[in-house]
Amino acid sequence: MVTPEPQSHGELRERFHQQLAELQEAQLGITTMVDRAIQQSLDSLINRDEALAHVVIAEDNLIDEAAYGLQNQCVVLLAQQGPLAGDLRLVVSVTAIASELERMGDHAEGIAKIVVMMQGEPLIKPLVDIPKMAEKARKMMNDSVQAFINKDVDSAYAVSRADNEVDDLYSTVYHDLIQVMVANPSAIEPATHLLWVAHNLERIADRATNIAERVVYTATGELPHMDTSNY
């Protein structure tokens, strides 16, 4: 039996950085899956397409499996390489971000389930601010993941500032729908369905902000609460 020669420190570091690159590639793949799920869930709402909603619901399992697979890769890497300092923060943060992305997929699935629940009921008001929320939330998610890969703290804070815009849109949707309910009690159920959709989008934006916080943690070792008023 031939005993393999021990790898040099340089070879171990090269292999470690290759594994880190593989983690981030997998992270980008999951981000793409979640981005598609959010868009498809909104499309199913706008077009009242229950078949597409069922596709989103079914494919959420794929997002779950990919996220858990990425987390398992992180565990194996931690066990094999025992990274320290910045490298350790990076791997731990990839694990946390995988969880955030998985939950974003759940929110997209939640919107799709609402579409199925609505069973073709007419929209009580034109969809104006909800699609804007979806567009901004998707951008926040993609920007936060890219900021993490680039270790770009400035971009991370920009994501947090964008969350204020999503919150403002959610407030507008909420107050508009409450007015509809007050004026027409028969619209309470369909208005509630749209409120649930808006809430899921608001939570996606919040989770993008959580990822942005991980960017700062990875780069600085500190996990901030992102208060953009002083930034």
C-alpha cells in the first residue's frame, strides 16, 4: 500500500480557497433559484396563473435541498480545514446566508400558496405597489449576495437603505387596503390576501438586509444592527 505524500501548506491553502470558491458558486446558484421563485410567484398573482403557482410550490423543495446541501458543505469544510479568523467568519456566514435564502424561497412559496387560495377571485385594486416591492426585494437579495462575494461593505449598507423604500411601499399598500376594507366589507378577504402577499415581500427584503449585515460581519468581525440614519 502506497502512503500518499502529505500536502504542503501552500497546497492546503490552495485547496481551501478552491473550496471557498465552490461554496460561493453554490450560493449564487441558490440565489438564482430564489430570484426565479419570487418572480414566478408574482407572475402567478398578476396573471392569476394557478398552474405557475403550483410550480413555485413544488420547486421550493429544490431550494431547500440546495440550501441544506450548501450548509453541509460548510460543515465538512469547517471539520476538514479548521479555518481561523476571517476565513472562519466567511464560512460561518455562508451557512447563515444559505438559511436566509432558504427562508426567502419559503416566502415566495407563501405567495404562490396565496394565489392558489384566491381561486381566481378578482383583484380589488390594480397591482401597482406590490410589483414594485417585488422588484426592489429581488434587487436587494441579489445585491446583498454580490456584496458578500465582493466583501463590499458600502454596497451592503446600500442594501439596508433600500429596505426603507420597501417598508414605505408596504406601508402604502397596507393603508390602501385598509381603506378598501373600511369602504367595502365584502372586500375584506381578498384585501387580506394581498396584505399577506405584501408581507411576504417585506420579509424577503428584511432577510436581504440580514445578508447585508453578514457582509459587514465577514469584513470587520462585527455584526451590526443596520441603522442607516447615521450612515
